[in-house]
Amino acid sequence: MKQIPYIPDTAPFTPEQRAWLNGFLAGLYANGAPDSAAIAAANGAPAKTGEPLLILFGSQTGSAEGLAKRVAKESEKRGFAPRVLALNDYEQADLARGGKVLIVSSTWGDGEPPDNAVNFWSWLNSAAAPRLEKLHFAVLGLGDKNYADFCGAAKKFDERLAALGAHRLAPRGECDADYEAPAREWLDRFWDKLDGTTATASVPATNGHAQPVEEKKRFDKKNPFPARLLRNVLLNKPGSSKEVRHYEISLAGSGLNYEVGDALGVIPANCTDLVNHLLAALHCDGEESVNVEQTAMPLRLALTRHFDITRPSSEFLAFAARIAPAAEFAPLLASDRAADLKQWLRGRDLLDVIRLLPQPVSREELTPLLRKLAPRLYSIASSPKAHPGEVHLTVSAVRYECFGRGRKGVASTFLADRAGDSDQVKVFVQPSHGFKPPPRGDTPMIMVGPGTGIAPFRGFLEERHATGATGKHWLLFGDQKRDVDFLYEEQLTRWHRAGFLTRLDLAFSRDQAEKIYVQNRMLENGAELWSWLEGGAHFYVCGDASRMAKDVDAALHRVVEDAGGKSADDARAYVARLKSEKRYQRDVY
């Protein structure tokens, strides 16, 4: 006899509510587990009988996944029966069977697929991929035009599906970092290509009567919460070449909740000095009125709070090249010079380009060509169970000299230098659906987090400590010098001495003649790392995507080959299986 589910005594319901719910479940499951149609009917909603629409997502930070799920809700209103899966679940998707599919995917690194799409791309791009003549598809890419291979993963998926015989429902969509509006426009055109019918959304009634609901003000990306900055602490000691800071931010009164592994979105403001120099170059005093999203405001405010003035947009560069065709950057705008342009722009900002022009640019010409100042996402470095009502960040302040001027990271120096002036930091929570501790507390964890990559693992460990998790924990941390760059040293060593942190392997690259990194420690302890993996451990990496994450991935394959006695092909299959089982997760940037 199958057990009927019930509401436990610990659930947040009154005895009367719990009794009613248990009676409801007993009736619903009286003749065995109900199917989805029965559940839908029990809730007063019709079963999904519309045309199937498969929605696949590839998402590194959660943006593409969140968009895919919103599209699924919209498709239901239009009469479709949506199904949402990660791209790595392609076997469940069974694309060769045909039908209609929408792929929503971000890109990371040098045009690579996100982690939950890597296995899909390996399959799709292999000789084993089937012909897909029965499939009708569309691809919507999320990217960042500051990277050379803009929407690179989406382009690969789109072109390969077409090469396998699938039919495009719509031309590929490509959205920049501020993707909401262009994604909405593309989706409006996409729906026109489909045969769905429009229906109005309904709200289930209670006891036969609709209940008016007063919607509480919700803080999110569109409406960030003005939080108080509680603490700003320098983690490095005197003599360090780095400036890594620990921030504690109050979420009191926000209604915002987060889980370990999530990210915090920070709405930054540009450096006052840079804004002043830019106004001088424009021959403006800052009080001139400009329109930003149909709202009039002073130019100084617009340049400080609303526009990205550190990275010239491609539209502005094209405009500037027409004014100054002899400027050194003008020939680099050719399509085959993208790498050269990227190199030329490194360390340069909007002011550098404007100073190369023969005459000042008017504010009317300039502002429509500027990109919106985008929020920055930072891995959360705390557990809500250890710090109720607070969220912590670990952020390296970016400052350097280049081309005769001091340069600053926008958000990192906003937090370090200016956020405390107003005592407010506008924030929102960005859920991470693919970077979480194991669901079971007795599962071992291996965490590789050099530098600020330690951030989410501090949160993981605080969470597991607060919940009394019994699983083993292995942390590999590294930086430049132990004496001055050992972030969270007191907390980590205390956990290690107490036995909660089972292993703490350190790699400080500048403390000896030969540089040592976390991947070296992995190889030195390959046999034990292999033993942990074979014992069911989950493997996590956080930090720099361009070098560290690739080196760690190569070291992991090497460990599987050497300690596991596997061929290179078998090692690749083993690591791919870790990813598909969500035992190999990365938070890289």
C-alpha cells in the first residue's frame, strides 16, 4: 500500500488548517497517486490540453532560467501546454521526435555554453546527434556586448540545429545585458509565429468567492530595495597588493529572502570624479536637462546613476568613428578586427574616446548612444540562518593606473568609497538554481574558491554549521601571500581546528619562488580527491572563469585519469556525469 502524503506537525499551519489539508490529501490519494490532470482539476484549473511547447534553458546565474519560466507562464495564457527543462536534460526532451521548442540561453567565458548546457552542446555538436527535420525551433540569447563573442552559445545552438535539418520558427534573438525590454519585443514577434490562442489569466477562488488580495510592495531587479550598509571591513592586512572588503548589508523590512549560493544584485553609481571630467569634456555644467526613459533629469544625475560611462557602447564608437575617421580606433570597428578593438578598449572609458574627437559631442547626440548602467551581481558570502536579516558580500575593489589616469571599478569602488555616504545600497536577490549545497547534510563537499571565490563557500559552511550537517567538508583556498591575503582566516581556521572543516588546503602563490595555485594542491592530493568523489562528494568551483576555472577543470580531469585509472575519453565522460548529476557545479565570472 502506498503511503498517503500528510502535513507534518512542524509545518507553519494552524491545527484546523492542517486537519483540512490532511483530509484533502487523503481524498486526493485515496485510489493511488493522482495524475497531473486530477491535481489540476482538484485545484479548479483545467488540465493542460493545448499544443505542446518545449522550453529549454541554459543559465549560469539564473537569468535565462527565470526568463524561460516566465515565458512558460505566458505560453499557458496563449493556449499552449509548456514543459520547461535545462538543456542538459536533452534526453528527456527527445528533440528527434519533433514539435516546437524555444531555447533561452546565456553565454559565459569565450562564447561557451553555461554549465547546465555543456552536455547538451557536446551531444548536439557530435556525430551522434540525430537529424531533426521534425523539429521547429527558435533561440533567444542573453549576452553582453562588451564580450567579443556576443551571445556565442545561442549562435552555436541556432546554427547547429539548422544544420541538422530543424526549421526556424523565428530569427535568433540576441539581447544585451539589460535584456528585459528587447526580450519582450522579440517574444512578441515569436508569439505571432505560433498558432496559440490568447486567453486571460484567472485567479482561483476560495470557497466559491474571489478574495481581493492587497499586493505587498515587492522588491526585485526592477524595484531594488534601498538597504543600509552596516559594515565595510578591509580583509587584507597592511602590505597586501589587494583590497578585498567584507560588507554586511541589512535586509530588514525588505521582505527579501535568499538561500546560500544565490547572488546579490547591487545598483551602483559612477565615480563623481569621472562624471566631473566627462562634463568638462562635454562643455556642460551638469544642470542641463536630458531625458532618461521618458523622464527629464539633470545631465549630472543621468551620468552618475543611469548611464554606463566606463565602457563605450558599439553605437557610440560607430558615431565617433564617423566624426573622426582618422582616429586610431576607427579601423578597429571592422567586423574582422573585433579582437583588436577589445584589446584597444582595455582600460579605456567613454572619456578617453571623447577626448579623441575634433569637437565636443552635444548631450542630445551623446545620451541616446549610451548603455544603461547595469547592476552588478556578487556571490552572497553568508547564510541567512547564521545572520538573520543580513546579507554579506566579499568584494575586491578594482583600482589601477592606465593611460595616465586612475581607473576604478564602478560597483566595487561604489561599495568601498561611496555607499556609506548615503547609508543606502539598492539591492535585489538573484536566485541561483544551479549552485547549491547538496540536499542531504551527510553528503561530502569539495570547494575550490581562491581569492574572492571564497564568498559562496563561507555561506555554504555557515549554512551547514547552523543546520548541524555531518558531511565532510574540504576547502581549497588560495591567494598571493598568507600573512596578508588569508581571507576569513580566523573563521576558517577555527572551523578546521574544531573538525567541522575536515580539510583546509592552502595555496599562496607568492610565498615561494615557484607559484603554487589551488589546482596544484588538487593534483598533489589526487588520490584522496578521487576517494571523496567516489564516496559521493559534490565538487564546487567559484572565481575567475578565464583562467582559474579552466585550470581547475583540467586538474579535475587529470585526477580522474591518474587516480581513477581512466583514459582521457573515460575521464571526460566521468566529469560530464558529475555535471549531469549536479555534483560538479561552478559559479564563475
